[in-house]
Amino acid sequence: MDFKAQQDKFDKIKWYDSILAGCDRCGTYEFCIHCDKDEPYPCAQAASRLKKSFVRVAVIHRHA
């Protein structure tokens, strides 16, 4: 999914969540810590940066 499509999806989610909460939910999601509101598609790019910040660890189970 490209950033524009992903941003459109986030905008709909934020709009719906804001109506339910009775206040603007922008800035309250986990990915918002990585947000730069001056760039195009800020939510989509912040979510991408959050995803890239996770480290995957492989664990090998050995049976005795």
C-alpha cells in the first residue's frame, strides 16, 4: 500500500475515533511519536518509521 492510500485509511480511522471520543485523536496513536506533521502523509510515514524501529529476534528451541 502506498503512503497516500495508507494516509487516507488513517484519516478515516482518526475521524471515526475522534467522533467516538468527542475530541481530536490526532497525536494519540502509538506511531504518533514518529510523526512529522510538515511532511506529506504524516501518519503513514510515522507508521512506517515505527514498523522499521522494531527489532525481530529469532529464538531457537532445542529439545533435550
